[in-house]
Amino acid sequence: MKSRPKLKRLDLTSQMPKTMKTLILSTLFILVTGLSISQDCERIVRDCEKLLKENTNGSDFISDGQVYTAFLDREKAQFNTTFFGGTTYRIAASAGSKDNFVIFTIKDPQGNILFSNKNYKNAPYWDFKVIETLPVTIETELDLELKVTGCAVMLIGFQK
Amino acid sequence: MKKTLLKPVFLTFVCGAFLFSCTTDNQDNQDNIDNEVFDPNSSLNTVFDGKIFSIPSPVQTAYLIKSLDLPFDGTLLNDDKTVGEYVTDYKQALNLGIYGTDLGYSTLYDQKNVTMRYLSSVEKLTSELGLDAAFDTSFLKRFEENNGEEDSMILLMSDAFRQADNFLKQANRKSTSALILTGGWIESIYIACQLNEKKSNTDIRRRIGEQKQSLNSIIKILQEYNKGGSNDGLIAELEDLEESFDKINMTYEYAAPETSKEEKLTTFHHTLDIEIDDVILNEIKTKIEAIRSNITNA
């Protein structure tokens, strides 16, 4: 009986220069990390959606149709929006369900601080009764004592 | 020794960063390395410049119109029969925003037949834009089941638009997201201007004046996600519109807000006076008509 020719195992990695191996492994690491960040953000968006529905006293908050996401790294994210008069708004923010990681601050056009959840144990949501329309600046940051880097998500809802 | 270790690590980061950067649609901002906010959905070397944009929901203006007991005016809506004529992503995204606002307006007035027609237009454009996940059969079923319950329908619709926005941002299609928001905003101001033209109303005039900040955000978001200069024409038109808005006088006076810890509620007590005369209002109306016409004409 003829014996089969022994197949030589092709070990690409053993033939690769060490530099190339490191390069591929590290690139994979970066790709996986990027994917993981994206998945984390998705999970946090879902957590945040629940906050928009909590304790609404029977009148749901209608989403403004947008998701505000930022990957924060010891920095602040800032944006402007308008709160229309005769409306109650809810701001919900999350960077993970284990703790209240996000600090959000609302400032008026003169830079006066109108509210910061920092004064209320970083409450993950807060409601705002707006009698007259107001252009505001909203600043978001992580509480660095709890988390220094990560995905932060904010949602805005309103009651008619 | 040190040299041999550092070289592959450096090469790795350059290569990894390059691979990620291939997926982004926003190449204009890659120079802004020193900015504050990192987009989790973009590459490690693709930073967007510390800005998040927020455009108030157009549904809020529809709620205001309804609260003023103004009758429903179907002639103001964009013709739903033209939906098939929008063939580019650019036109589809802008007109999705426009039809979305029309859908909200007709829903609030319990216009069942009109609502179903505009739902169909929204469904067609979301499908064309690959947003079926947000406007899937489950959403359509629930929306139809709630027909007549306008608050529930608005809630479902707003949630679907939020899911679409999230999907687009995750998929690095922020330019499409920006165009949808822009279309929605333009349609809400168009409807407000037309209704005010028919019968002048203090609340509507004020609401139009209150859009100054939103217009500024709209221009910035279009500039930020301006793929290949595709938004240039629209930006120029909106900047011209901004010149009219700049003529509106706004006087803000601070007053300390009041917070109830138990209710998790803060009430704002400031005042904001808005002066907008007929000439400015007419200018805004004329410019909005032209901008909208350029969008809705296929």
C-alpha cells in the first residue's frame, strides 16, 4: 500500500517576521476594542431609553428624535439647544448602569448655571419646566471619581 | 532593544488608525486632533470637533399649532405622490425629514387617511435609505393599531426617528442624519410661516422667532457633515436666511430657577422678549418657501 505523502503544515506565523506578527495582533486588538466600545454605547443607549420612561406620572416624554453620544476622555462634550416655553423636558444621561457616572450642566445664554445634577448625586435624569423659551448650552462630562473614560449617552424628551 | 520594540508598536497604531479611518464619512475633520469629544463610532484617529448638535423636534411646533385651535390645512404638506421622484440619498434624506414633519402634523389632527398616506411615504424613503430596522413591520403594525390615539402615535413615531438617528450615527452616516433633521426643521417653519400668513398669530410669530438658535445649529451640522461639498448650496441659502433671523431682537433676563429635589424638577423663571416685525417675518417666509421648494422639487 502506497503511503500518503505527508502534508507539510503551513505555519504562516512561524514564517512571519516578529514585527509583522505584532502588527497584526495589535491591529486586531484595536479593532476588537473599537467594536467593544460601539457595543457598550448601544447598551447604554438602551439604558438611557428606560430613564426617559421612568416616573412619568402617566404622561410619557416624547423623544426629540435624536441620540447624543460621545466618547469622553477626561473632557466635556457641549451642545446648544432650545427649550420651548410651555413645555416640560426631561434630560436622561448614562455611561453605564452600575453607577451615576455622568454629570450634566445646563447654562443660560449669559453663562449662568441653571442646573447641574452634580448637586443631586449625579441623578441620571431630571425634569425641567420651561415657562418661556430659552436657548441653552448643555455640558456633559464623566464624574472622574467614578469613571475617567467611556461612552456617554444623553436623550432629551418633552411632554406636550 | 528599545528600538525594535517601539517600531512595531508605532506601525501598529498607524496601521490600525488607517484601517478605522477607511470607514468614516467625515474626512474633513481629521486634522482636528486637539478637540474634545471623540466619536465612539469613528476611528481612533478620527475626531470630530467637540460638537454635538441638537435640533428641537418639529413635532413641538405641530403641538403648538394644534393648541391654538387652528384648523388642519392639508394643502401645506409636500405632495406625497412625488415620493418616488426623490432618487438620490441627499434628496431622500431631506424629504424624509419633510414627510416626517407632515406625518406628525396630520397625526396630531387625527387625519387618518392623510396620516396613512404620509406613513407610506416615510416608509418608502426609510426603506430606500436602509432604515428599515427603525421603521419595521412591528412599528407599522403598532402605528396602525393606535390609529386615532394621536399621542401614542406621536410617541411611536418619535421613537422610530430616534432609532433611525442612532442607527445612522452608529453606521457613520451622520451626513444623512443631519439632512433628515434639516428637512424636518424646514418643514415645521414652513408650515408655521404659511399659517401665520393666513391669519397672524402672536404665538406662531414668537415660535418662528425662537428658531434663531436652531437655525445656527442646522448650519453648523450641515457644514460639519458636508460630504464633497454636497451641502454647499443649502448652506448658502440657510446663511442667507440667518441674516434675516439676525434682525430679530431677543432680550433675555436671568431669574434664579427653582428646584424640587423630591420631584426631580427644576422650573425656569427667566424672561425672553422677542421682537419680530412684519417685514422680517415676510422675509423669512419668502426665503423658507424658496429653500423648501428647492428640496421638494425632484
